[in-house]
Amino acid sequence: MTLLSFACSLLGDNFTAIAFAAFLAASLTLVGAIMDITALKKAHTELERSELRYRHLFSRMPIAFRQLDASKLVALFRRLRADGVKDLGPYFDSHPEFLRTCMDALSFQEANERAIQMFGGGVDGHVGRSMAETWKERPDTFRRAMESRYRGETNFEEETRMVTWDGRLVDVLFTTARVGPINDLEVSLVGTIDISQRVRAQQKLQQVQAEFAHAARVSMLGELTASIAHEVNQPLAAIATNGAAGLRWLNRPTPDIVEIRKTIENIVVDTKRAANIVARVHGMASRRAPEQASLAFDEIICEALLFLRHEMESRSVTILHQPDPTAPQVFGDRTQLQQVIVNLAINAVQAMTQARHDDRRIVISTVTLDATTLCCTVEDNGPGIAAEHLERLFDSFFTTKDSGMGMGLPICRSIVEAHGGRIGAEGHGADGGARFWFTLPIIVPADALRCDLHADT
């Protein structure tokens, strides 16, 4: 029996089957909708997998990762941009307290296992704390990182020092990478690599190089003993001559006070000259820490040539100094830079002597290459340098001389590079002999630097 016939039998003739069916259809109408969520579920699954991969990488990477809450820093930077601040560097200069504000705006959230090991202990007591304590040893690095972030750069990296959670100082390579819109990153991920062992190895290497440099100075002074004795003997002989003359003027029946005064003044001058020579020798031989100072480099050359004068005369070598009167000053250690000049000059003398050249000549010149670089060249007219030896000249213990140790040129390179310069050689210069050159950075006046900074903003 159908629903229609059943309704007719129940209600009789008062309702037709058609009317009831219509009524029933109107009363029991259902509205449904079907939505395909397969793509949504797949996207959600992929998001969970991606998050899981990130968690695994974050926790198990051998690099110390720390996750920071940067929401307050983002808000600070947005306000600065709204106020028209385009460069954070000058803003830091005029608002030095803002650097600490930025440190406090970054708070610690989470660390992986390697970071917990490096920074010493658990993280529970440090969640939510600012980064000010971490950067108290090197706030300059933090400032450069903030300036980099404000400029919108995608990464920043620098070797620096950090304070650990248990108060230790650690040498690290600090790096941060930023992906996406810089202003919207409210979570910052920073990585640190412990480079303490590498730094200690570099310090040990520098110490060894300093020991070699000292040994080379002492050895060089031994070779220049005749020159040193000659230098000291000259003022001593003058002192003796003036002293005898003064006694003669004094022993006259009527002492000549004017002449006596002149001889005493000459004695004082020669005494100071002798003392200066001894002081130079002592400075070259002493084992002291480098003393960086503002120096006129051509004066350093002149002082170094005083050590070499008798040596050059005894070996019939003419040495010519061509200074640059307009050269700005450089920043460095006087004794070390003198050692570079003396080493290169002695190297040239030995090469010319070994080749039995009769006309021996060395030209030392300085020239300002540009606003930031001074160049010094030491050129001789000896046999030059064979092409196959050029690449090995500055290697330790490599020498082309019969009795050489192979340490003079490596020490020169070490000193020049420690001063921020470069050193090189050419097998044959303008006079046919070897040509050595090295550069040193010129001191840029602070007011000029400020002008350049303002010009870039």
C-alpha cells in the first residue's frame, strides 16, 4: 500500500490523495548542502607535517637556536617608520637609550638542546626575559643587527661575544635569517655557533707569530751590530771632542765663557742623540705588546733607515727615499712597521750581494692610492725573483738565499695584515730587480666620516 492510498483510507473523501500528498510534501521538505573538504584536510595535514619537521630541525640541529618574541620590537619599528625615521644608525646616535629599549623589546621564548648546552642550564627561569643581559658585553653587535633588520636585510652575521645564562663569556658566530615581510615577523629565530676553540687557536697562532717576529728582530739586530755601534760611536766621539775642547777653553788664563757654553750645549745635543739611538735599539729588541698610534709613515721609514745607514755604506748600497709630502697619517705600531721596512731592505741587500751586483740601489717610496689607502714600495735593481718562486715568497721557511731562514717575509705579511693592509711582490720592477709593495689604511677624520654618513641618509 502506498502512502497516498493509505492517506485516502484514513481521511476518507474529505481530502483527496493529491491534496494530502501536497500537504505532506510541503510539511516535510528538507534542505541539505554537501561541501568537499578533502583539500582543506590535506592542507591541514601538510601544515602539521611542516610544523613537525620544523620542531625536529629546531630541537636537533647542532647549531644553537633560540626563538625570540619580537612583537614589541615590531611595534617599535612601525612607530619609528610612521614618524619618518629612515635610518636607525643616526637615530641610535641621538637616542642612545633606544638601544636598551630594543633589547628589552626582544624576549626569550624557547631554545633547542644545543643552545641549552651552550648557554649553560635550563631555560625555565629565562622565558620572557629580555636580551639585555646577553648583549651587555658587545652591545655594538646588537646595534648593527638592529640596523640591519630595520633596513630590511634578509640576514645578519657577525663574530662576537655573548654572555651565557650562567654568566660566562662565549666567543660565537651570531647569525639570523629573516624570511618574508620584515615588519610582520613577530617571532625571531637566531642561531649561534661556539667558536671559542677557533678563537683560542687564532690567539695562539698570533702569539707564535709574535714570538717569531721578536726572534727575527733580535737576529736582525745581531746582523746590524756594526751599524748600531757606528751610530752610537758618532755621538760619543762628538761628546768626547766637545768635552776636551771645553776643558781647553776653561784652562785658558782667561776662560772663554761663550765658547764653553757652546761646547756644553753641543755635549747635551750629542748626549740626547746617543740616548735616542739606544732607545730605538731597545724598542726594536724589546718584547712588548703592540702600541697602536697615529703615525706619519714617511717618518717611520726615516727612522728605519737610521738602522740601515752603516750597513748600506759597508755593502756599497745606495738607498733612496721618495716620500709623499701630502700623505695622511696611518694607525699602527711604530716598531712593527719599522721592522717591515728593515726586513724588506735587508732582503734586497742580501739578494743583490748574493748576485754580486756592483751597482746596488734600493728605492723606497710612498704614495697615496686613494682617500683610504697608503702604498709603500721597496724596489731594488738586483736579479729579481723567478716566476716559480712568486707564489711561495710569503710562505713560512721558504727562502731563495743561501743562509736564509725563510721567516722575514712571512713576518712582514703578518704585521701588514694585522694593520689591515695587504702585501705582495713583483718579480721584476722598473729597475729590473724585485719590487715589494704593501698597503696600509689611512686614518679617516671623524668629521669626514660623519659627513659621509649624513650624505647616505
